[in-house]
Amino acid sequence: MIATIDAALLDAMAGLRGPVLDVFFSLVTWAGSLWLLAPAALLFVAAAGVNGRARILPVLALAGASLTCHALKIATDRPRPDAHPLVQALPADASFPSAHSAQAAAFFTALWLLLPPEARRRWAMPLVALVAIVGVSRLYLQVHWPSDVFVGTVLGVAVAFAANYFGRLRETA
């Protein structure tokens, strides 16, 4: 059943293809890349006025999500989709789970967790939308199955919450 849903959603995404969306999603997908998020996390560490758990939470969440994804990719070795032409080159590693989705979810969830409680409500939807558009980009580009993106996103959120939880435990110890 999952394979049928995966294939149907990728077929639908392929039906949306066009030059403007090709460029848009090729750019948007970078918001889940370590090439963008790792420097952003390191800049966050270097930011003045940030200390303690807040200083390292985005780095821990991003690193944890990335390492977990790559371990799962090796363990599962799921082939990437090949039903439709690609917009850009297919990544060489396995498909499951989507590291871009996990990394975006982990990084932006970590940032959300660092917000004051009164600001979280205001920033929740923009951050969720950013994570979602990264996931959609992976489907549009035909480099992941929808189930890869779903699991990657859930994994990223879970890693960010776990890093936050253990960071709080460490602060109180």
C-alpha cells in the first residue's frame, strides 16, 4: 500500500513539471542541505548573546539527524525513484530516509524550541512551511519517495526534541 501511495504522489508531482518550478524547487531544496545548514548552525554558535543549551542545540539536532539518516540509508539501502526524468542529478546514496527533510526539520525545530514561549506560536507556521517545502522539493525533483520524506521529517523533529530534552537534563545536573 505504501508503495502505491508513493508512486501515485510522485506521478502527481511529475505532472506539475515546468521551467519555473524546476528552478524554484532546485533552489528551495538547498534549505535542507548540510552545505547550507551546517554553516548556519555554526554561525548560530558564534552569535553574540547566545549561551548554554541554546548555543549548541541547532548543531546537535542537525548532526544527530544527519548521522541517524546516513546510518539508516546504509542499513536499508532503499533504491531511489526512477519512474520520471530528473530535474537534477540523482544523489549517489540510498533513498531512505530523506536526509534533506530530516536536517531541515531538526534545524528549524531546534530554532523553534529556542524561541520564547510567546514567540513560538507566531513562528510555528512559517517554520513548518519551510520544512514542508523542502520535503515537497525532494518529491518534485524525484529524488525521494514520499515515505522517505515523511520518515525523514519525523526523524528530524524527534532528534531536535531529544537533543533539547537531554540538553535541559544536563543544565539541571
